[in-house]
Amino acid sequence: MKTTTDGPSRLQRRREAVQLHRIEGYEFSAEQHAMFEMFDREGFTDEQRLEYLRTRARARAGVPNAAE
């Protein structure tokens, strides 16, 4: 399932998501903004983005990598 959306639509969706989070009282950190900018700059596919986020969440939770 390769689902890459390029251009303004991806950027517009992110801006809308950030705004919705702001309305709910949650502000994205500078680190989170930088991460999404990196995804765009490096041309990550949706699948690559999800894997990056999963790996990051596992590391923060102290869960060992399944590949180890």
C-alpha cells in the first residue's frame, strides 16, 4: 500500500491537523515540526513515515526492536 501525496495537499493537511490540535489545547513542539519538515524534505512515503514514528515510539517506550 504505497500512498504518497505530494505538494500543497499534504502541507495543507498538516496545517489543518496542527490547527485542530491547537484548538484541542495541544501545541506541536519544535521537534515535531522539524520531524515533519524532514519527512517532506527527504521525500518519505506514508509507509516510511509510519515506520519512523513506530520505531520512535518503541524507543521512547523502551520496547526492543522486533528485528533484534
